[in-house]
Amino acid sequence: MGTAFLLIEIFILMKKNIVIVFDLGNVLLPFDYSIIIKKLDKIEKGLGNKFARLYEDNYEIHRNFESGKIKKSEFLETMLDWTSHKLTKEQFGLLFSSIFKLNQDVALLLPKLKKNYKLFLLSNTNIIHHEYGWKDYSFLKYFDKLVLSYKVGSNKPEKKIYRAVEKISKQPSSGHLFIDDVKEYVDAAKNLGWDGIQFKNYIQLVRDLKRRAIIF
């Protein structure tokens, strides 16, 4: 009987060494870019659709901004051109970052998980969304480290951004559990030896965490 309890204790200790890595967008903070289109159309009819078309056709600008390859000033100049200079830089920053809302259920998991695990945030994001959109959310206090694409110089699913997490956590690849809504990003983590959960909804996430004995 004593051996069984010892094995349970060892199992729990091993589990506690896992770093749980959360994505931000559409996991903790669902977002909706159509909000931008609607707000721009209120400023000038058709402006929202014009902006959306240009943004989609030049999506590499978005990716390069998220990876820090484009400076904030350069990005804003382009965005103001695309919105026909109907907004100031400050106004655009606020509008561009008005897309987020809180997933309260997932956020409430963080303090429970924090009791036993290190928590990291791993996000493809940019400095404008960080500054104007989500830096003041109270759930951020539960994270030991924020690993942000624009600071690291790499986007998911690139290997570099996952290795940046490992460098900070000082845990082996197998010591990380990644939660992200994008299957491609979860698969990239798994290919590096991480465990991964593709987030679909709160109920499914809890079920997958229980299956791993992360929560009971």
C-alpha cells in the first residue's frame, strides 16, 4: 500500500514540473475583426470593406508586424493610408484593438492551475494589440512569462518561438503542454516533443486537462 502511495506522489510531482502554455487569441480572448469593418463603415461608407480587402490581400504585412519585422511607425503609416487618413494614429490603435472580449470560463482556470503549475503565455501578437487591446487584463498576473511574437522575432508555427519558451522555462520539450485553437500551431509544438491540446471550447478543454490528470 505504501508503494502505491509513493508512486502516486511521484506521479503528481512529475506532473507539477509541466509548464502549461496558453495561447491568447480565441482561447483567453476571442476576437472579431468584423468589428473594425463596421466601425470604419460608420466613419465613411465602404471604408471598412476597402480596409478589409487591402488587409487580406497584403496579409504578409500583418505577419511581419507580428514578428517584429515591421516597425510600429511603418505599420501605422500603411494602415492610415488604407483608411484614407480618416483617423489619427491613436484613434487607429484603439479601433484596431477593439476586437477582443474575455473568455471568463478559461480565465477562471488560471488561478486554479497556478497553484500547481508554471503558466506561460505564447501569442502571435503585435505591439498595438498589446498596448491598446489586452495589456491591462487582470488574468495576466497568473502567467510566469509572456512570450510574444513581436518581441521574440518569430511567429507560430516557426520552431524559434517554441524554443524561446523552452529557453526561458528551462524544461525539456516534453515538459510543456500547449493549448491553442489553431491545429497547425499545436501540431508544430507536438513535432518538437511538446504535448498539445487544440482548444475548441471550455468544456472540451477541461475534459482534456482531466484526462491528463492536470485537474481533477
